[in-house]
Amino acid sequence: MKRKIKLLIRALFFPCALNFILLSDAVNQKMSTSQIPFAVRIGVLSILCGYFLLIYLSLLVMPAFDRVKTGLRARMMLGGRNLVYGGLYSIAAQIAVFLIFYINKAGPYEFGIGVLTANAILASAGAFLLIFAGAVRIFFTSRRLSIARRIVILLTMWIPAVNLFVLIYACRLVYEEYDFEREKVLLRELRADTELCQTRYPLLMLHGVGFRDLRYFNYWGRIPAELMRNGAVIYYGNQEAFGTIACNGEDIRTRIFEILKETGAEKVNIIAHSKGGLDARYAISTLKMAPYVASLTTMSTPHRGCRFVDYACRLPEGLYRFVASCFDRTFGKFGDKNPDFYTATHQFSTKASAQFNRENPNAPGVYYQSYASKMKYPWSHLLLGIPWCIIRPLEGDNDGLVSIESAKWGDFQEVFTNQRTRGISHGDMIDLKREDYKGFDVVEAYVQLTAKLKERGF
């Protein structure tokens, strides 16, 4: 409530200031033209105009004030929302001023058409500039505004009434986003000295198929930074994007020995997404790395294969190999030494997965746990809508690539979703879009699962 009152006061500032200047000048002309020199009157009005203009411009560019250190981006975003509402309140206040002072002609003074016109033009321009500046700031700073929502804003910005509803909707999303950021900051302050994620063994995070551990683009989004902020020690697998399970398993084996040598630890905790979970299981079972692995946590890993791949494998052999060769050449330039798209993708089939499971049973002494997620509708994710439609009637709920049943392995923990119609996709589980979804915080999910590993003594 206090925030709304402050916003209303700031919004009323502009129309009140404008009317004060224009009306005082008009009254001055009617009452005191002969008494106050023209130069003095102009000087006073210039000072007033300059002062109010300075404050007005500062409102356009300054971030919102907040005692909680949410960061410049969040404060600029919130400031944009305040500008939009400030402009709307300004228009409402200007209409009220017009009704009170002009239609009722308050006082004994009648104001000329020039004052009325100037007031209307300046007030309208000032209010709409506030709204426009606020919309621009929201457009470029909000993370919850998806590409589709930004396109809708651009397409509707010239349609009266519709643009107003779209803008108010965007402001609501902005407030939810800011409130989420604010709670995050407060939570971090409470956890500052808890070392919640400081596990006994370092974390080794393994990516899925089609990606690499790049220096300037983290496969895991904002997750590693939050884990390290809470005390975790993190390393990456550096396995290949389209390497086979056997090839990547060898990379993981080498990487584990490097980590143990560097840290002096006896074991590692592995957190793996998608195919990374299969690579890790191969390293643990076939390559005999169980003595050096305390736990394996798989996120949306197709342990029992993917029906979508079964259908993809039915494509003409020549076409499939041609596509595979294109991927191999491309990812060879990104650092893959042994790219094998054809074999790597065929290993996701349900038949190949059944054989893999027989050859790679759980190793004694290693704690296995798994998590899954699910999309609710095909439009929840543009690129995964078709696979979702294929998998749903065959295997039930899925994340657009992996069904819940296929993702279950070892001690199955839970299915991540949210309260909205979107659900949580395969890519959402690694914070691929760096977006926050109402009802699900992917970063916090990893903090909690790492904290549980710590509680188990890992």
C-alpha cells in the first residue's frame, strides 16, 4: 500500500506542477501585468520550469529506489513499471484538474484558450512520454517477457485500448519478476553464512547431447553461480556434444581423476542432465569408476529410451546419415574430436537403452537418484511440441523429449512442474532460457537437491 501511495504522489507531481506553472502565469497576466515586470515574471517561470523539468527527466532515466539490493536491472525494470503507471495516473489527474479548474472555472478568473491548449498539449505529451519511457525500459530489462510477448507488444502498441491492456499485463509480469528477485536477495542474506551447498565431495556437472561446456555460455544457466554462492565446489565434464556414450564415458573418467588430483577429494558427486546421465552410468559401471563416485543425480535422463527417437530412426538411411554428417562437421569445428551424431542419437532408442541397462547396472556403493519434469501442453515449448505429441499417447507425461517413466532411475525424487498451463520442459531443467516460471524455481531446486546431498553425507 505504501508503494502505491508513493507512486500516486509521484504521478500527480507532473500534472500539478504543469498546472501550477501555467495557471500562475495566466493569473499573473490577468492580475499583475502592470505590477510585476515582464522580465521578473519570465525569470521566475523559467526557474520553475527548469526545476520541474529536471525532476521530470530524472524520473525518466533513474532506477527505482529500493533498500533491498536487487541490482540495477531489476530496479530499472521496476522503474519502468512505475513510469507506466505514473503516466496513466498523470492522465487521470490531468482530467480531474481540467474538470475542476477549467469547466467549473474555479475562482473569479477565466483563462484564455491559449492557456487551455498549452496545458492540454504539454500534459498529454508529458504523460505519454512517461508511458513510452516505461514501456521501453520494461521491454529491454524484463526476463519474463518472452520473445512472443515482446512481439505482441510491438504489434499492439499502435492499437488504442488493446495496447493499454497489453501494457498493464506486462507491468503485472514485471512486478511478479521484481518480487521474485527481491525474495531471492532476502533469501541469500539469510543463507549468507550457512554454506548450504558445501558438500563433502565436489560436484561434477555433465551436460546433455548437442551442447558443450563453453566459457561464455554456461549450459546450466544461473544454477552454478547460485550453488557456488552457497558453498558448492563445481567442475564440468567437458565431454563432447555428439560423442557416443562410450566416448564421453572415457572423457568423464579422465575428468574425475583430474578433479580428485586437483582437490585431494576421494570422490565426486555427479549431477547429469539428459544424455549426461547415461555417459556417467557408463563411466561408473563399465569403466569401473564406482570407487570414485559418491552419488549420481540424473535430471530428465532417458534411462529407458525415447519413443520419439524410435520414430526418427525410421527415416531413410541415406537421409539420416546425410544429416548426421552435417552435424559431425559442424560440431567438429566447435571442439568435438570424435563427433558421431548417427550412433549417439540411435543410443536413445528404447531397444538400445534396454541393452545399455543390462550392461550397466547400478554399482554398489554409489547412491543413484533421479528427477523428471513435464510439459502440460504442446504449445508449452515451441521446439518440443511435436515430440511431446508423439510421446504423450505412448508413454504419458513427458518434458518434450523424455517421459517421466523413462527418467526414473534409482531413488526417484519428484516430478518438477508448475501451477500454470505451461509446465516445465526438458530445457527448463537446465535454466536454458534464464527465465523464472511462476510455481517453479529451477535454481532453488538445484540448491535444495545439493543441500540434500550434503545432509546424506555426500
